[in-house]
Amino acid sequence: MARKKRTDAEPPIFDAELADMPADLRWREWMNRIEAVLFAAPKPVDREALARVVGRDASIDLLIDDIREALRGKPYDVVAIAGGWAFRTRTAYAEAIATSAAVPDRAVDLTQNEAMVLVSIAYHQPVTRAGVSEILGREVSRDIIGALRDKNMITAGPRSPTPGAPFTYVTTRGFLEHFGLDTLRDLPDLEGLQDAGLLRQPSYSPTDEIGIETIRVDEV
């Protein structure tokens, strides 16, 4: 059967491999493509999306490493966030950005109670509302849980094996994006926070859960 000829109305086939280019120019073009995608994307871009614009044998990690090296000395960098990558300004320029008033405030407005509940869930997920209440030593209302869900900070997790099988709660990808974390392993070290007086040991039995008094997290 004869091969179908592409018509003018059909879009050109995207050449990800760039096999006709010299190796050094091909690598540079792949770097440029990844930079362009990250620059245009409103949220962190995952590995699968970046793999669509480079050759099958190209290493996304090595390309990101070379981009970061090329950006050394610039006021912005490529950072790993929520399982993907995104451009972020360096913290040294946070004051200049804030003073300019040119960038809208993207911070999620959290009350003190919401922040305490959120941090408790982040460190002990999946955890029930009753579990968070026990961690904090006071009742956590459904309204606070609902507010954190509305702000895309938490979502329902698996059912608890305890009587009544209540829902547990876990943090979302939006939580990672907001606080600039790649994974939950990037949360501040619990032992260090406790040494700094930001955490207290709970009075009840489970030793793997810690009550949160306060944590300050700045986003740039």
C-alpha cells in the first residue's frame, strides 16, 4: 500500500530526535526546548511531558543539570517541585521582588489554626480528623478540614482501619507546589524542628506522631 502523503492542512510532524543535527547542537536544542516548556508552563512540568520534546535516548536529568549549570549566576533556577520541574527565583532576590510590587501575591491565606492542622497532616498522613485533634490536644472542626480542602492543600486519603472507617487526610500536589517541595521527604526534619522548639511531643501513646505548635514556611 502506498504511503499516505501529508497534505498542507495537516500539521508537520514534530521532530524530537533531531537526528540530522550534530550531537552538540542537538543537545543544546533539547536544552532550549526544555527551558521553553518550563518558562511557558504555569505549573511544574513532569518528566513525561518533557520527554515528548527530546529524543528517546536523551536523559532528562542530565539536560536539567546542564540547564542549571548554564543558569549559574542568574537570579533564577530550575528546581524540582511536586515530581516535576519549574523555574523559581533565588531567595536572595525575594526582597527585591516584593519591593517592586510587580508580582501578585500567590500565597495561600491560611489562618493560624489552619496552618497548624495542615502541618500536622503533612507530617503524619494519612491521618484522621480525630487523629489530628489528638496531636494538637484540641478538637479540630470539620470547617477547618473543609477550608484546607477548598484551598487545595489536603484531600481525602484511604479509609482508616479504626471503628467506623473514617476518612483519613493527605496533602495534595498543590501543597507541594505551594511550598516548593519535590516530595514529602523534603519537609523540614522533625528532630531539628523539635530542637528549635517548634514541635512538642504529644501526651498520648503513638510515638510516631508529633504535635505541631507552629512552623513558618516562606515561598519565593
